[in-house]
Amino acid sequence: MLNRFFKLDQSGTTVRRELQAGLTTFTAMAYILAVNPLILKDAGMPQAALVTVTAMTAAMSTILMALMTNFPIALAPGMGINAYFTYTVCLGAGVPWQSALGLVFVNGVAFLLLSLTGVREKIVQSIPYSLKIAITCGVGLFIAFIGLKNAGIVVANPATFVAQGNFGSPPVALAFFGIVLTAVLVSRRVPGAIVLSILVITLVGLFVPDGKGGHVTPMPSSIFSRPASPEPVMLKLNFDFLLQHFSLALPIMLTLLIVDMFDNIGTLIGVTKRAGLLKPDGTLPKAGRALVADSLAAIISSLFGTSTVVSYIESASGVEAGGRTGLTAITTAICFLLALFLTPLILIIPSAATAAALVVVGVFMFQTVAEIKLDDFTETMPAVVTLLCIPLTFSIAEGLGMGVIALTLIALATGRGRTLTPFTYGLAVLFFLHIFQGLYVPALKRFFGA
């Protein structure tokens, strides 16, 4: 039955190989069960419920992708997007997390409409490739910086803005050791390197004092438990911020849409290419179905109460283990559901352990910087502006906006204005109105007597 449904023979694989590949994919991306709740709880969301929701949305979205496309691609709440949700939207812009979920829902609906009408492909084609790569790299640096910050390796300093943390503190030293350990395991291509390092640091943390009378890793109240109720976050979205502050909500939704699009398309192409699913001309069969599945996953994530669910590049680890069909993805989804019964163990994982995952995932995303055309300054400058401003402004939206504005102005000043599409110009105008509102809004208020 499995052979016929997933076309295993046609794909040159077996049930056993697909199951092993699914387990490999889960092992590679299981860190999201600990890291996603850890990031989103800073937005004021209950951590226990987030563990349940993270597993449920990952499982449901992955099953949806498997049934619609038969691709070995797993999905879960996206790294980078969850940081943007928490630190830029909720903490930076002061948007309540319930309203932020409403923005994610609207983003998902827009994503679905763009996918169904084919507009999505046109939008992607309108932005230079170098800028797309810069967005990915900038988000990678952003994630890595958050990991270093959460670990205490990088701290605030009034004179130099940031400075080295106190390495005499056992938690900080343990976090640094975790980053090195993860890097070594990844370099040696150890299966499940990230999860393995999280496990090691968590266990070591049981014996390392935290300087507050306890230990870095607290003892769990139990090992197994019933999954925490998702009720505190499920169906709690609202549209208050969108209706009351549309001008502020628009750039946020635009950034969510663009980052979501680029992240999913890049993952889709990268994983399917490794799996041998791309045609010789570079086209991908069932691409439309895959984009629709991604769109529905974004809507599902907002309803269940988490930031946007996206396709995971860690799916490539399952492909390298032999996965070729949706059975690999189904296996991964089942593993996520089983993990729901280990919530007490997941909740004790300390920041010292998850920091390594954030830093290493950030490095993975930054690796594509080699694809930026550094020999053409008109492309290099906007890309570097984007790449630097995302982590330094602690905002993906601001960094992306500055990059698009720089791209547009440089193109016009160098006689390359025709190389940009009308959408690119429209995007630049929207970001200009958002970023430079401090210049023109006071003048408009004085002019209209407001």
C-alpha cells in the first residue's frame, strides 16, 4: 500500500529507507521544539502551550505537504521569522502577540492568493538575486546574534553598544562550549549534530551552578506527561492592530510575506534539487501544489498560535539519508507528534543549550553569501547594506527596507533604472514612507495643523 501510494519503486527507494530518512530529518530539526517556544515566550506567550503548538503545526503542515506533493520536505515554525515576530513586531513595534498572529493570518491568505494566481513567481523574479541572498544571510546573522545574546556571550555596553560577556560565569562558559561542540559535530557530519549537542549541554547543565542558588538545567518534575493544552494561544488571534494602525502594519506584513516567500522557494528548490526532483531545464513538477501547501501552513500556524510555518532546509539531511518521497515527511510528522509526550524534558532545556542551535543555524543561512556578485559594486552595496542592517538594527524589516532603497537609488543614479521592475520601485516607495516617516510626518502635521 505504501509503495503504491508514495510511488516508492518509481522513486528508487524503499519503506525502510524512507523511515530512516524521516527519522534523520526529525533529528536534524527537532531543536525547533525547544528553540521556538524559547523565542516566542519573550513576546509574552506561554511556553508550555507553545511546545504543543510547535509540534502540532509542524506535524500537520508536513503531512499536508506530503499528501499534496509527495515531496520529502518537512515544515515547522521558521527560524528568523519567529525572531522577527518576537523582537521586531511584538517587542520593537509594541504589537500584542494576539494582533501579531492576526498579521500572520493575513500574510498567509495573501501568500495563498499569490500562489494560486501565479503572481508569487513574478514577485520573486522582480527582486535581484543578490538581494534575496543578502536577506537570507542577514537573517542568519540576526539569529546568530540572538543566540549569542541569550547565552550571555554578547552583552549590552553603554560605551561600545555591545561587549564580551562574563566568561567567568559557568552558564556563559557552558554556552560557548556548546557552540564549539555543535560546530565540531556538524563539521564531522554527525547525524543529528544540533540535537545531540543540545542534549549534551542540557545534561552537563544539571551539574553546573547558575550563580543563583540553582543549576543551569533544573531537574524535570517528570519525564513523560500529557501534552500541554494549546488553548492559551490557539485561536487567540485578532486584527485590532491591523485595523487601528494600518500604516504601521503594512510594512510588517510586507516583510513577513517577502521573507516567507524567499525562505520557502529557496528551501523548495534546494531540497528538491538534492533529491533529483528538478527537471533538466530547472523546472519543478508540482511546484504550484508545494506553494499552496506552504501557504496553507502559514494560515494554520496563525490559527494554532505560532509564528509562520515554513519549509525546512534540514529536510536535505533526510534526502541525503535516502528519502525521496512523502513517506519521509510523514515519518517526520509522526515523530513530532510523539514528542508531545516529552514536554517536561523539553521545558528544562536551558538557553545555554539552545544558543548553539541558534548560532549554527545562523551560520548555515549565512553560507550562501558566496553567491553574491562581489565584483559588481552596484549589486554588492545594496546586498551588504541589507546584510549588515538586519542584525545591527535588530530588525529584518528595517534592514530589508534600507537595502531596497539603496538598490533603487544606486540603479537610478548609475543609469540602470530599467533593470528594476515596477514592483521593485513600489517596494522602495513603501519602505521609504516607513523608514523616513520621521522626516515628513512632522511636516505634514504642521502643514495640516494637526
